[in-house]
Amino acid sequence: MEYQIGSEESLSHAVLTSVSMLEDTATTDLPVLYKTVDPNALDAIFAGDGNICISFGFSNSLIEVYNGEYLTVESA
């Protein structure tokens, strides 16, 4: 699934929201994100300009973040 990151939405919130939607579970039932990826570092990667794509596994999903604008989530 593709998820558009809101202009005022943090990347870590977008990850949690999109994964909870795909896995049909509450965000509070997901693993703690910072045990997988540092949310501050994730935001910092996309702070500048440029074409950047990163991917990582979280919970039971594979997340790909594109330019800090949108992400895709699929079952791992």
C-alpha cells in the first residue's frame, strides 16, 4: 500500500500509522519503533534535498520511504 506523508506529519508517525493500517492493528499494539530505527535519524535523513529512498523491516512489514514524501508498506 502507498501512504502519502502529511506536510505536518512526522515520518515516524507515518510509519506507525501505515503499518497499523496494513496489519489491521492499533498503533499501540505494534513493537516500539525506536528498537528498529531511530526516529530522529529517520527524520534527519530526509531533512535535505535530493532523491533518497530507504527501506527497512518493522513489525511484520517492509517499509520503503521515498524522499520523505510518501512510503510504501507491504507484508514481509
